[in-house]
Amino acid sequence: MAGTGLIGAAAQICLAAVLAYSSLSKVPSFGAFGDVLRRLGAGGTAAPAAALVVTGELVAAVALLAAPASAWPRLLVAVLAAGFAAAGLRALLLRERVHCNCFGAGGGGAALGTRQLVLLPGWLAAAAAAQAWAPHWSAEEGLAGLAALLVAFSARHIPQGARAWRGLKGDRAAFAESTGIGAEDPVRAKELTLG
């Protein structure tokens, strides 16, 4: 029994991690994700459909961790997986390269197509395993796990943030030097303190 419970818990955590990362990665490049759906034929409904997908992914991820014994989050995973496969099939039928944007604009340039169809059984098998051997941790434990996932996802962006900070710091110094605004002027500072 313990081994099967571990399988269900591992499947549930993996599904939650992938969906949380996917949804949060799409937010900064939300317009690009809408463009993908537009290219697939969504037309004027692309933006609302994109919002629905991102929200669905995030709701599923949170619910998988916060309500682990509930069946509806795993059903939502199956619906999302079917949608991913349908997008892959639509891209194949269009016979043109449609950028995936599955994990945001920086998702590696993969195209929609066969991969989404091949992954459908994996999504469904993981959801079925999580359903068959549903974990029974508490909502608090699940939310703590979600917090740990968010910290791990954020840690991935620390080097990028550090590079941006250094660039901004250099821009500030260049601006101060060229305009005199914000530059330290010891003579002026002394005049202001003396009165």
C-alpha cells in the first residue's frame, strides 16, 4: 500500500509542479500566448481563451496540492491535457510551424504538434495514478509544498534578476554623471548642512 500511495503522491506533485510552472511562465508573455491561440484559429476569442488556460493551469496546480483527495483537480488536468493535444493536432493540420509557448515565450522555441499528442497518454496516466492512489496530506501541508515550488521557481530567475540589477545600477550611475542629478556633490552637501 505504501508504494502505491507514493506513486499517487509523486504523480500529483509532478502534475502540480508542471502546471504551476507553465501557468506562471505564461504570465509575463501573455500576449504571445494569445498570439499562439490566434494562429490556431481562436480569432477574437484568443485573449479570453488564453486567460482561461492560464487560470485553469494555476487553479489545477493549487487544488492538486491544497485539496489532494478531491477528484475535480485531476479531472481538470485531463481536460487541460486534451486541450493541449487538440492544439497540437490543430497545428499539425495547419501544416505550419506554430511556436508552443507552453512555458512562456522563453520556452525553447519548440513547435506545437506531435509532442502534445504523444504526451497526452502521460498526462492521463499521471492523473489516473493520482486518482487511484490519491494522497491525503492536509491543505496546510499542500500549500507549504506550493510555497516551496514557488521558491524553487523564483530561484531560477535570481541570476537574471541580478544581471538586470547590475544593468540598472550602471544606468543610474551614467545618468547621474551625465546630468548631475543624483550625483554626490560633497561641496553642495556641506553647504546644505551649514545652512
